[in-house]
Amino acid sequence: MKPTTPKPRTRLHGFKTGFWKRNTDFKIATWNVTSLYRTGASQNLADVLNNYNIKVAAIQEIRWLGVGQLTIGEYTIFFSGMENTHHLGNGFAVHRTLVPYIKEFNPVSERISTLTINTSPISICIINCHAPTEIKDDNVKDSFYDELTDTYEGINGNMIRIVIGDFNAKCGRETQYFPCIGKESLHCNSNDNGQRLIAFATSNGLTVSSTTFSHKNIHKATWRSPDGETLKQIDHILIKTRYRSTIHDVRSHRDADCDTDHYLVISKLRSKLKSQSRLKDKRAKFNLELLRDETVRKKYESEVKKELKENSVQIEIDVDLDWEKESNAVKKAAATSIGELKRSRNTWYNDVCRIAVDKRRKARDDFIKNNTQTTKEAFIRERKICKSDLQREKRKFFNNILHTTENDHTQGRTRNFLRVIKQYKQFNPIWNAIRDQDGQMLMEPESRAERWKGYFEKLLNGNMPAQPVTHVEYERPEPYVEDVSLDEVKKYGGKYVDLSLTKQRGIGGGGTTEFYDMLELTTVPSFIKSQRIQRLGHIMRRRENEIVRVTLEWKPIGKRPRGRPRKRWIDVVEEDLKILGVENWRETVQDRDR
């Protein structure tokens, strides 16, 4: 039978690849979770959102410190909180299939944040809000709506703007507010927060979509009092009246449990996601710790010898083919004898935790459906048991880590010891933004480019030292693979071959000779050219005002040592490409597929 030819990837992040448009129905939600600063709360949130197939969820009262993003399960949480107090804070939980379409996350304050999604023909901007409660002073409410108005009006460009969150506002069914509100609200009359929300919606041409869809009253309520007697609809979704047909349905789901008094509110949204190009397959990571075992190491050495014998390498005939044979032999032998390394995160949140959370959810459902003293006591009891189980499992997990780390340090397993220390060091959230000289966050590409420009001008235009340090190159013998101490070496073509796999080949210095002969060839392998062009293409396809494009053609200024020309980055790149024999590179880099 003739083997089939591998086909290119046609799906990416759950959607088809290519340059055509695709209609996509996805769910956006809003949920006041009361706090994610509880043991197991973030993992519980990710599980619930995944069960309901929610792509984007606006979360209120996260109670995390600072600004950043964190990946938990299938979701990446973008959050904005206070600096020193675990209070308030909001953000977005975005499913991994939608993360590549996120253009920008802007943390305005601990009560307001925005998220921009790259859709076609125009983008979608979601504004997440958490308004003050009804009993707050009017000055606090006025300050919030002034900030919300500034945020709404500060969104540049033509976008579908969706305002979503916990407004603590009861919107009634008063006829004078039609058509800003619908006829399907849970309440008959609006409270003070409701009138403020309606005034904001009217002044900006918005429709309160959460009051326009017909459902049972139990599916309209979004908040339930602790005694179970009072129901309110205070979480809302607003959209520009022109685009109100984009939202198909809005309703709350009582059975979603995250240990909060708010219900999960889900909206069905129809839009078109922009196309994305095909991505290369991710490289495999092998479990190199198994090479410490003598049996596994000998099996790996025999597999490498077998693969190299079947595919003999002949230098100076076809360097591209020779490299493919070498690389495939090492990786195939590693996959056969060692196997890939499977990473897991948050392993402390195991089946015991999920069973405890599920029991709490069932007790909560019974309390919601049958509001009696017995069901209330059962729910309180299961809630305490769940909290105790989560804390016990987490404590047990980290105690085992401390015990294992101490053994690694005592027995000299430095690599494992340092890896665990690095993995569980103090949490430092990732954040794709920079601060200006006044400490303000800069999110816009133009603002960040200006900030980097000013930084490098100050850094590179300083005074020259009286005795400049000269660079001296010393002659050294040719390196051997056995002498290199790096954990991982990047080979040509963006393909990685771990150094441990190369050292354990079992063929002595022969491997060093083969690799070194390839480096001594006068013919440059094609994968070197393609990688240099590919990297340059990423830069040249950027906007002209972005920092990498500006730096590429930026003329250096200031004093230089005598005999040292003022070369731009583009000049150095052109010299390297000339050595590689690359021609017409400006036309080549514009083609994304080349």
C-alpha cells in the first residue's frame, strides 16, 4: 500500500484556517464570583465555564492583587485588581481557542476593564463593570459612571461595544424608558442605580439586552439573598442599538456553582472571527530524567545507532537531507525509547476536590429549589466540608513537594531542585504592558514605541568612557558535543534537539565530526536562509510606528570610537543576507507563506 502524504493543518484553535470568513456563535457571560482568592476557586471557575462552553466571561470581585494574566485549565484570566488589598477587582476569563483573537486588554481600574476581540468586519470591545451598591453615597456612584463614560467614549475606532457586568441596578418596565429597556424585566420599577444605568444607556444609544428576552422569572433573576427569599435582576448586558441583533439570547443559570450568591448570566453572540494563518507543529519534549536509568540509556543508544545505520549521512551531497536524517534519527529514537514528557498543572485539584465541589453544588441546588431549614443546614454543612477538603488536599500536595525538594537537595539532584524552586517561586503575573515615567500603564502600540524610544535615547547617548573596553577574540579548539554544558541547544531551522539526547547517542566523537562538517560547508543550508527571512518577515510586516520597525531603520547617534561606523540594524541584516546568498528579500518577506 502506498503511504499517504501528510496534509497541512486545516484547523487552528477549533476553527478552520485560511483567509475566508467564518460565522461563529459563541457565548459570553458575566458572573460576580464574590472572590477567587479562596482555595480552589479559580479551578472551580474554569471547570464551570468549560462545562457551559463559554468563550468569554466577564468576572467581578476577583480580589487578586495587581494587574496580569494567568492560565488555569482551558482559560486565561486577564485581571485588574487593587495594589495592596484583596478587595474588588475584575477581569475576563477567555477560552484558549479565543485567546489568539484577543487584541487588547485594558485594566482601567478595580471596577472597570475592557477586552477587544479581533472580529470581522469590525472588532468587538467588551466593557466589564462592577457598579457600587444601592446604599453607597451619590458621590461614589457619580464617580463610577463618570469613569465608565470616559472609558466608553475613549474607545477609538468603529467597534461593537458591549457593556456587561454587575451594575447592582434594578431596571423596571416603565414605558417612558422604551426602547432603551425591554418589557421582559424581572422588576416593575427601577431603583436609583437602575435609573443611572438607563440614563447612561440612553445617552450612548445602548439597549439593555438582558431585559428584552422572554424567560421564566427564575431565569431572569441574577442574585439571591442568603435566606433565599429575595431575587433580583442586577447583572445586565448592554449593546449598541444598531448591533442589538448580534445578541440572540440572555438568561441566567442557577445550577452553575462557584460559591457565590450571584447566578451565571450567559448571552449568545453571533459574529465573524478573522482568519488566521496555519501554524507550525509544536516541538516534542522528552522525559530526559529517564536517561539516568542504565537500561533506558542503553536502549536509546541502540535505537540511535540503528536509525543512523539505516539512514547513512553523506556530507557535501545534500546538506538539507543530511540534517533531516540526523535530526529525525535522534528524535525518533527518543520517542521510541524515552517517550514525550507530559506536563500537568495544579495537580492538587484532583478528583477528591471535584467530588467535594459537586456535593456542594447538589446541596445548593436543593436549597434553591426547596427553601427549607433542612436544605439550608445541609448546604451550609456541605459548604464547610468542601472548604476543608480543598484546603487539606492543597496542603498535602505542597507538603509532598517540600519533602521531595529537600531530598533532591540532600542527594545532589541540583537540576530537579532548581526546577522546582523556579516553578513555585513567588507569583509574578505576566503582563504585556509597560509603564511611563509617571508609573502609568501604556497599552497603545504608539505610546509604548515612544516610551522605548525615549528609554534607548537616554541609554545609548551617554558619555563615552575614558578607556573604552575593546573586544578581543582568542583562538580556541573546535568544540565537542561532550564539552557543551547547555541544557538545550537550538539547531538550524527552528528545530530543537536536546543536548542530553546528543550526548547519549553512544557513538563517541563521530557525532561531533558529522555536525561540524556541516558547519564547514561552503553551501549554506536552505533552512538557515528560510529562518532568517522568516524572522525578518515578522518585523517587516509590522506597522511602521511599532518599536521593532522603528529600531530596524533607526540611525544611531552620539559619539563612537574612531574607525567604528554608525551602522543601522538594517545594514547589519543586509550584510548577513548577502553572505547567505539571499536576493530580493524585501519582496520575499511580504509573502507570509514563504
